[in-house]
Amino acid sequence: MSALNLSRRRNVKGQVVKTANPYTQEDNDDDLLSSFSLPRYFQIHFQHIHERTDNVHEELAELKLYVNKLETKLDALLLLLNQHQRER
């Protein structure tokens, strides 16, 4: 006795042909894509993220420069403080 195989059938020539499964990955992908309004939404969303990322990188670069300037000033103040303490 052969196993029952519902996913295959024979065509006119007698060749085994795989039948469509209602729960295939392609169907699931189509259902998933139909759940979202439009691909344009994602294009706009990722464009916004990209622009925001650029802004954050620019802000980070400015903050790094600011921190470097503060470190320079702090080093100068510490040097003056050490010199003042030695003079006492």
C-alpha cells in the first residue's frame, strides 16, 4: 500500500506534478504584504531613519569637538591649579 500524497497528482502524460499547497511560503508572503498599506510607507520610513541618522552623526561630531575643547580647558586649569599649589 502506498502512502497518500495529497500534494502530488499526475498530469495528462502520467507525470507526477506537485499541486499547490494552500499554506505555502509564497501565500504567507502575499498575505503578509497585503497586511501593509503600501511599500511607499517603508520607503518614507527608511528615508526618515537615514536622514535622522545623518543628523545624529553630525551632532555627535559636534559634541566630540566640544568635549575636546572642554578637555583642553580642563587640562589648562589643572595645570594652573598644580602650579598655584606648588607656589604655596
